[in-house]
Amino acid sequence: MANKIRGKKEGSIHLLPSGSFRAQVTLQGRRLGFTAKTRRECQEWIKKTQGQIDEGMTFASTKITLAEYLDGWLSNSKFSKRPATWKHYEQLIRSYIVPIIGNIKIKDLRPEHIQGLYNQLLEQKIGAHVVRKIHTLLHSALVQAVKMGTVPRNPTNAVMQPTEPSKEMKILDENQVSQMLVSVSGHRWEALFCLAVTTGMRQMELLGLKWADVDWIKQTIKVERQLVRPDGEGIQFAPTKTKFGRRSVDLGSRAIEVLRRHYEHQHVVRMAAGEKWQEHGLIFTNSNGGPIHPRNLLRDFKMLLRRAGLPVIRFHDLRHTAASLMLNHGTPILVVSRRLGHAKPSITLDVYGHLLPSVQAEAAEMLDELIMPIQLHTTAHDLHTTLVLEEPNPHI
């Protein structure tokens, strides 16, 4: 008897000599197979596979592993991602995703596979922050896979990502800030530390500043870019973290004076360096005019704090310190938000709302005086006198 030619999506189940069952579904003239211990499992697989075909699954996509798909996705996204972000994604895929679930065919990828990946990484003491980054990466990559019809749905939507513990925000008070600035007086990066605590700029925004950004007359400085690669494959700058990060920040007279002294000092250093000087127009440079490496900056920053007898904090905590000083001295939240480069004041409140000084007692007293009725207190003698005066006169 001639074998029956099966059409698109038609499924069949056969009992194997081993006692297991073999299911097959025809897709684009080729057969997809699945082996299980029970007929019911095979029936469920046929139903699921037929549904995937209805949603656009192709035969080619059934053979692609997650590792192969991510490799192609990474190549295609190289010019749409920031260089630092792309490099970080490449590292996450190579170090964490591929070794654990990279060999799974993307059509078979399930939420439990991804959840298992997260759980295994957490058991290996990989931080929740890294696992959440992996989730962001996988979700983005699989959104594209759904659009292309490679998978019918995004399995990351059904996965629980770990809660990231909140980091303790360490800040310096105003006395400690003054102590720090006194201790760095005359240091080659004095102006850098000064701008950090008076503007609240991000570290890489500060390191990307150029002299062309300074308006000496208006006493402002523009934030136009950030440093993304200080060495290695070449110095690179990128736009600010968000479009709202592009901003003009007012500087105080003392900050301008510190910046002017830094400009004069840099001229001396440039002349001494001669041909070794690399001109990039940067405000803050290393000894040869190139950008400052964040690792070197953090090392020197912590050393200066220890020498000054101050708490050792991250350089980024100077941004938090600037926000705290502004909020605690009554600077409107909208102004603080704009100086920090936040998209909207609500972000500033979410991050720094706990630093706002409590004025509930003052508010309670103000509302008392504004709306509460005044109670008149009278004595018994006053009440008796009032009653006597109010009696009618019989002679009238």
C-alpha cells in the first residue's frame, strides 16, 4: 500500500518497538518529530505545534537554537545600541545565557527554562542587578523574535525576575562637603569635584565636558555628551543618557572662579607636555590631555576622602549629595530635576523624596490657623452677668 502523503500541519502518532510513542507534524513539506512515553503527550505536542504553525512558525525557525538566534540578534542590533550597552549585552550572552540555556531550540523555549536560568544564576551568587539586566536583554531579543514570527509568544512575559535590593544612598552633609573641597584645594581635579557637588552631573557627563560648553559671561555650562570609552578601541563620546540630559546648568561665581583657575593650570600642563599632549578640547583630562579613566578617578577620589578623614563613598554619591543639599535648602523640585537632567520631577521625587525635610508640623499649624474656628471661653461669673443684663426691665 502506498504511503499516505500528509498535508500541511497534519499530525500522526506511531507506537515504537520500545513502547514509546512518536508524533510527527508536516511543515513546509518536511516532518517535525517528537517522542514521548504516552500518547497523550504526543497529542498535546501536535496540538501545540499546529498552533505555532498557524501563528507563522517556519521550518527554518524550528532548527534555530537560542544561542544562534541571540548571535544574529546581537549582530543586527550593533548599530542601534550604545557601544557600551552592546558590549555589555555581548558579555551577558556569552557568560551567562549561552552556557545554561543556549542549546535549547528557540521554538521550544519556555518560561520554566528562563526561570531556571535566573534561579541558577542567583544560586551561584550572581547579583540580582545582573539577572535583571539579563531579563531586559532576553525580553528585548524575544520581542523581535515574535515580530519576525520565529516564536509565537514571548516566554519572558511569564517569568518572575528577582527584586533588586535598594542600595543605601550615602551622602555628605554640608560641613563634610566644605571639608572635602578644602582638602582638594590645589589638586589637579579640584574643579571636577567642585562641579560634581554644585551641579549634580553624572560622572561620565563631567568627563565628557569640553571648554566649548562653557559660557563665561552667562556663567553656564552645557551638558551635551558623555564619555563612553576612555581607552581601548579609541576614545568615544555618546549623547547624554536621555534626551532630557542635554541641558544648560547655571554655575555660581565661586564655581566659575575655580573653573577659571583650572583653565589656566591646564594651559601650563599643556605647554609642559609638548608633543605628548592629545588635544580633545576636554575640561578634565589626564596628564597628556586624554580623558580621565573612571577607575583612576575613583581610586584618587577615595584616597582623598581617607586623607581628609571623611566617609569613603562612591563618586556617584556626589550627585546624590548635590541633590540633598539643594532639596534641604528649599530649592524647588522642578529646578533640582532640571539641574540633574531628569525627564520629569516625579523621577526626582522617587529617588530623593526621602531627603526632603519634613515640614508636617509647620503644615499642621498653618492649617489650624487657617480653617479651625476660634472657641470663645467664658467663666460662670461672666455668664451670670450676661444673663442679668439681658433680663427685661419691669418699669419700661
